[in-house]
Amino acid sequence: MSFHQPNQRTEHMSFRQYKATHVLKGLATTPYDLTKEGNLSHERIERYSAQAGDFKLLFGTERINDDVLYALKELAQEAHLLEKMEAMQRGDVINKIDRYPCENRTVLHTAMRDLFLHENKGKNAQNATSKARKECDKLKDFLLRVDGKKGQFDHLIQVGIGGSDLGPRALYMALKAYQLPNRSIHFISNVDPDDAAAVLKNLNLSRTLVVVVSKSGSTLETLTNEEFVRAKFKAAGLDSNKHLIAVTGQGSPMDNRERYLESFYIWDFIGGRYSATSMVGAVMLSFALGFDQYVNILKGAHEMDHIALEKDLHRNLPLISAMIGIWNRNFLHYPTVAILPYSQALIRFPAHLQQCDMESNGKRVDKLGNPVDFDTGPIIWGEPGTNGQHSFYQCIHQGTNVVPIEFIGFRESQYNEDYIIKGTYSQEKLLSNLFAQSIGLAKGQKSDNPNKVFPGNRPNRILLGKKLDPFTMGSLLAYYEHKIAFQGFCWNINSFDQEGVQLGKILANRIIDRFAAHRQGKRGEKFPEAEAMLRHLESL
Amino acid sequence: MSFHQPNQRTEHMSFRQYKATHVLKGLATTPYDLTKEGNLSHERIERYSAQAGDFKLLFGTERINDDVLYALKELAQEAHLLEKMEAMQRGDVINKIDRYPCENRTVLHTAMRDLFLHENKGKNAQNATSKARKECDKLKDFLLRVDGKKGQFDHLIQVGIGGSDLGPRALYMALKAYQLPNRSIHFISNVDPDDAAAVLKNLNLSRTLVVVVSKSGSTLETLTNEEFVRAKFKAAGLDSNKHLIAVTGQGSPMDNRERYLESFYIWDFIGGRYSATSMVGAVMLSFALGFDQYVNILKGAHEMDHIALEKDLHRNLPLISAMIGIWNRNFLHYPTVAILPYSQALIRFPAHLQQCDMESNGKRVDKLGNPVDFDTGPIIWGEPGTNGQHSFYQCIHQGTNVVPIEFIGFRESQYNEDYIIKGTYSQEKLLSNLFAQSIGLAKGQKSDNPNKVFPGNRPNRILLGKKLDPFTMGSLLAYYEHKIAFQGFCWNINSFDQEGVQLGKILANRIIDRFAAHRQGKRGEKFPEAEAMLRHLESL
């Protein structure tokens, strides 16, 4: 038997067939008891930690022990997770389902930021990077041109939805502290006409740039909102062609220099939910923060891309986080994961991760097209702490469903503006609360009053960084991208397509036709369930 | 046996002991199959609907049939849900756990808006309403005073957390289309110093009012942020006492007219998460929208309070929604609920409902103090559509966990600004997508390509309104408050306390002390797990 054949076979093994899966199933019958006196010790918190780049991951408050960690490491090896990460980063065709029509593409968001220390040797990766470099150069020139001495524009509207909105918006909000003076950024995403109307109200359009983002150049919401915006420019006596910028696929219907000030390109090897570091986020972020800060985001992401290739589990932060997530999901059987950043600036980061994780791993067939017989991607949700503590933490402490938690915290604040109030800085109060929740959820509390009993054993881990700046934010983004990819690799599903969004689009187009028909007084039974809903609507 | 005794007993029956519970358990073995050809018919959508006030609830896309509906109605009767709602609204002491120390309070948020058609006859309710009326009058006078001809203030910052933030903020964002000219509203909630720093940057404090909201007058985050804000006023050479307004309990440490321009009162019979229609939301909302629009919110809420007392299940929208939720939670065993409003203005409404629902019903003991042996409140999450369609809908269509969905939609847009683009208005496209998702999730899709198979049978319902305005928003808020209360009544848990937040507070205070000690160079082993976390932090 050649070396290649067994490898081929294991690559297509189902998650349930791995040896480590059986070991872990056994271990899950008696998970580590964090509530037992002495079990959550100083030493445990010290030891169950990992460091890489500017981050530390503390996972002593997870329900694991050395046996579980060892088996998770075995599982990572059996499932060839590092090899698959290498294959992704060098540009193998991994976005596919064998034997069935599929996208059949490479997955190269990492190539968008492979401009620094650790150049990938893969030919596809290098081709992608040279394309990315070209767009970066074009962007730099463009910014100098529009932003010259005159300072022609101070507003920018990003028009896009899904990956063209959530990732870029999360990054922008995370880094608003670093915004250039006299810059104001707005977003239009929803086809709800009130989204565009609210943004465009009172905006000085003569000083406004609009970045329209759609890879295909055919996204319903985005094209509709583009026309909405163009109508507003026209009403203000302005030529929209002089204000709109296209970010789209080369040769798409939007790649038309007569209608846009400039076109920036993305390619089919950049998935929407992995596109924030491509031109999809670059134009807006560079305008808001300056081109150099955008480059810092890329540098941070690039560093984490490299960490994701690290063979030592204790230095590969996204891998260790992915494997603990697999333990919680497939062996302790928890259906959701809460992402709780103790940083108000990360307010929209959970919404980005909802897309990145749930659209990647919310799948029901494996890469051979077989329905899976185990759980794939969990439901992702979350809000910043300490706010959440005054909201849903009651439920995560004392509710009947256990919620695994991924906390995120930073040693320093962004604005460097803080006061000692009653003996401590606000930043210290913030971090005290983070640590308190982590310990409290794990240890629980006994009481004679049943309403004051906290069952504990609520697993959680903390990702700690020094300060949320552009570099760190790039790393944080890539940390989650790779955590998600590793989990998809482990389940042997295709994390890079999204067939599950198609049915809704098809049905919506049929109903749109019914609306148009109704407005013209035409009834019909072409889509009876939808007609019934329309009648309910009209009776209001 | 008197009439009273059996009633007393059943009031304390456990959820699992009801006859209807057993019937429903049986019915849940073969839930209605929405994917079967012809099963999701025009007639079903027509018939499985309910109307009250300005709303329609469509629930033909739930996995129910007449037998299930009948049994749910029986369950509502056995569990005395209407009697319990009456008891709440008239002011019985229902916030309690028998035999254990507890808050022992009435629950009278409905009395805050009982100023209109259907006056409650309960003595406690009437007392509460007369207090509310007094505060409303005070607010009206106050607004005339500060807002006179001079127009002294155009910015307002709401400082509060949890219920003092989420509900008011959700209402404000929902109704921003109705904002008065030259009004600008900001929020500071998180103890993260960057939250305050970001808001206060570039704000003209001389024209800024600050509403500080804390019922106890002792909330860590809020008092800290108040001092933060006061420091900024001082640095700007302004007297903060002339800009700050207190919303607090009478006699609390914050009830001090020397330090505040005015004090508005709340009482211990208003839970934080049910306080948006009290002075907690009133001051900010009246400043932003005008006092009359605040009154319209109250009118809408009051109408829904009255609907929640309706004996006919098909007219009691919150009750029917609550019972279908119980079916999904306790009989079909789904751990989460997604709230998906097809209205960008409702972007923060799911975050409010996260608190309102999960803090109310994320409980593990019943009202006798016995640990429950069934599931209580689910995990609540959600984002507006159509945005979510380009994010997590992949997972809700094809993921391995089923997510029950509560859609919300409106016939008309808020700004009345819409264009026909490719044959239809944006509002029509929005609603087409809403209906398409509801039908697609229910019916699913067959395919020879396993990756294009949609299993369907993903239960969902749609709440439809005419237009999101202050009145409707008040109704929508109360609809959810009562849905949540009904579910708590059915599970016989106390939905009005929050013991689960206490442990974190105690531990955080201990760690805050360690931070202060570290800063002074003092180490110690007083809280070894926390010390280990601090050392990790310091090593970054």
C-alpha cells in the first residue's frame, strides 16, 4: 500500500469513525467536575493556557483534563487538520462536495494578507496574493487621488449585505477609536427601504463616497439599494457616477468604469464571510482609518494565519479552541456557543461570527454528500460584557440549558481615558467582572436556599489580548476564521459553500412577482400559500 | 371542599403534572408534517391565524394541528394562566418563592400605562398608576422648562445598564424615524471605559442632558459612568449638577436634588427588564420624540395589556404565542428561539428580548423552591431580515439543530420613501423575503443533490403589523412581555427575580480588590484562581 492511499481514505472518513472519537465519547461520560472543592485551582488556571502572537488562551474553566486534551490532539491528527489547513492556505481546491455539482474552488482569503513575513509557496496562493497586491496598490493611489489636499469627501457609505456588511462593519466599529478626523462612515445593508432612508436623511451627498459591494454584481438587496442611493444623488442634482465605487468580481455586471469612479476586484476564491480583509473591507477601512492602519489589520491577520499552521497544539490557538469546541459540541452535546467580548468596541463582532461560523458549518452533508449522523456547527450568539451580565447571564448561570462561552478581553482600553472611581479604574472593574464570571460559571455555588444554588460546570474559556488595535483585530478575526475552518475540517464538511440560502431566494422571487401582480389588481393561485399570506397582510 | 382549595392546589402543581402535559407529550411523537405535499395549504395559512389590535399572528407554519391547539388551550386553563395574568395586572404579590427569603413584591409594569381606556380595578394597580401619573405630569412640566423657547439642550445621554439600557435603546432605535429635529441621543452602559470615552468624544457638553438610571442607586456600572461623565463636565468647566437627571427609587442614594436637575421615580414593583414604559425610558423617549409620542407608546402597550386578559385564545395574541412556544420548547425540545424582525429599525429589539425572556425565565426552581424537571426559558437570539438571510440562515435551513423562529413584519415602511426598482418597491421585496423564508423553512425541498436538500419542518410564525410607529411599538413590547409572563406562569416559576446575577457580582467585587492590591504591589493568595488569571493578564 502506498503512502498516499490510506491518507486518501482517512481524508474521507466520517467524524464518527475516528478512533479518538470513540475515546472521547467514553471520556464524556464523566467530564471534569469544576465544582468539586479544589478542582479549579490556581495551578490549573496557570497550566491550562496557551500563548501565541499577542494572545493568551485560558481554558482551565473548560470541562477537560489531560486525557481529554490528549484525545483531542489525537483527533486533530487523525482528521489531518493541519494538513488541511496547509492545503487551504496554499490554494488546493477544497470548496467542493465529491460526486456532486458544486463550487469547486480554492479558498484563499489568507492570500489577501500574505504580503509580509511568511510567504506561502503554493502557486495558487502566490497568484492570489499578486492579485491582492495589485488591488492594494490601486487602492493606495485612489485614496491619494480622492483625498488629496482638497479633502473632497468626508462621508462614506458602504452598501453591501452579509459578508459585504457584517465583517467590515464589525471591524470598523471595533476600531472606531482609531478613526481619522472628519471621517464619518455609514452602512446600508437591508432591502428594508427604511435602512437606506434613515442613513440618507440629512447627509451631505456632495461630500459622500459610496462603496457598492457585490462579488456577483447581482445581489438583490445591494443592487436595489444602489439604485435607491443613485435616485437620491439625482434628486440632489449630483452625478452618482462620480461618487460610487464598485467592489466586485472582474467582468461582473458591476465592473463598468462608466458608472463608477473606480472598480476594485474580488475573486471567487474569496468567500463573502471571509472577505473582510479583501477589498470588500479595505476601501471603507482605509478611508476611515488610513491605508496604513488597514495594512496593520492585514499584518495581524497574517500573523494568525501563520499561527494556524503551528504544529504544537499549545501554540496553535485557533486549533486548540476548535478542538475544545468539538468537545463541547459533539461529546457534551451543547447546541449553542456564546461569544462574550468584554469590550464595547466588539459590539458587532458576534454578529459577524454568527455568519462566519453558522454559514460555514451549519451543514447537514459531508464532503462525500452523505448526510451527517452527528452535530455540526452550533448556534452562535452573544453581546458584550458587562452589559450581558445585566441581561441574559441569569439564564447562563441558572437556566436549564448549558451554554459554552468564549470570553474575549484586553488588558488595556483603547482611548486611554480612564478614572479611578472608588479605588479602581473602569478597565480594572471590567476585567474583574470577566474573571469573576468565568470562575463563577465554572465553580457554581451551594446554598440552603434553592433559588441561590448555582449548579456550575458551565464551560468557558478566555482569549486575552493586550489592546484592541488594528493589528490585534486582524489577528482576532483570523483566529475565528481558522477556528471555524478547523472544525469544518474535523467534521469533514464543506465550510465554504452556502447552498442553504438558495431556496429562500427562489421563493422570494416568485412572491415578488405576486406583489407586482397584486398591485396591478391581478389575483391568482400560482403560489397559494404565499397568496394567503398576502391576503392577511392586505387585511391589516 | 370549597371552590378555593383545589384552585390553591393546582396553582402549585408542577408543569409535568398537568393532564394536558401528558396529552401533548403523546401528540409530540408525531408532530404535523409541514413537508408533506398539500399539508401547508392556502386554507391552513388562512385558518391558523389570530388577530387583535393592530396585529395578526400567522402560525400555519408551526408543527401543530387542531389536537395540539386544543391541548395547549387545556394546558392554559389547567395552569390558570389568565387568572395569573389578572392577578399580576391587579397587583397581587407574585414575585416570590414560597418558604424561602425572596423579593416578595407585586409586579406592576402594566400600571405604568393604565392611563387610558380599561382602568384596572385592583387597589395596588390603582396606587401604582396614580404614582405613574404623577411622574408623567412632572416629566411634562420638566420638558417644558428645559425645552422652553431657548432650546437649551439638543443632546441627551442615557446612562444605565440592563433594563435601564436595552429596552429604552431598542424603543429609541425602533422609533428614530419619528425623532424631533435637532435631537441627538446617546447611550453609555458598559463599565468598559471606552464606551463612555467614545460617546463623550467631540460632544458639546454645554448643550447636553444626562439621564442617570438606577433603581437602587447603587449599580456599579452606572455609578462609575456617572462619575466618568461628571469628570468630563468638570474638565469642560461646567456644573454637572445642572445637566444630570436622576431616574431612581424614592429615597435611594441618587434621590438627591442638589446633585440633579430633577429626580424621577421608579419603584420596586417595576422590574428592570419591564421598565421601558416607566420613567426609565420615558425621559429619554420624550426628549427624543416628544411627550405625545411617548404617550402613544403607552397607549399601544396598554391596548396589548388588555388583549392579554382576553379569554378567547384566538384573540389573546401573547397567550397563543406563549403556548406555541411551550409546545416547541417542552414537547419538541428545541433549545433556542430566534426573533427575526423584517425591519431594520428593530435591530436592537432581539437584544432587549434576550434580557426580558432569558432573565425572566432562565430559572431552575419553581415557585415552591423545587428544582424543575423540565426545560424553562430558551436561549433567545436574532437579527433583522433580510440581513440574517445572508448570514446564519444557512444554518437554520440546513444545520443539524432546529431553530423555532418568530418573524415580525410590517405592511408599510416608516419613512414613506421607497422606489420601484425592477418592478417592485423595496418594502414589497422585504415582505416577499419574509413570506418566502417562512414557507421555505416549513416545506423544505427535495433534490437528487444531497447538498440541495432542505429537510423543512422548521417551525415558525409571523407577527404582522400595519406600520412600526410609537403606538405599534408599545403594543409589540407588551406582546412580548406578556408572552414571557404567560410562559413563566405555565412553568410555575418566578419570572420576576434574578438571583442568578448575584454570584458574579460578589466574585467581581473580590477581584476588584485584588486589582487594587496588585496596583499597589501587593500580591496574595486570597483568591488563588483569580490571582492566576491576573498573572496571565500581566504577562501580556
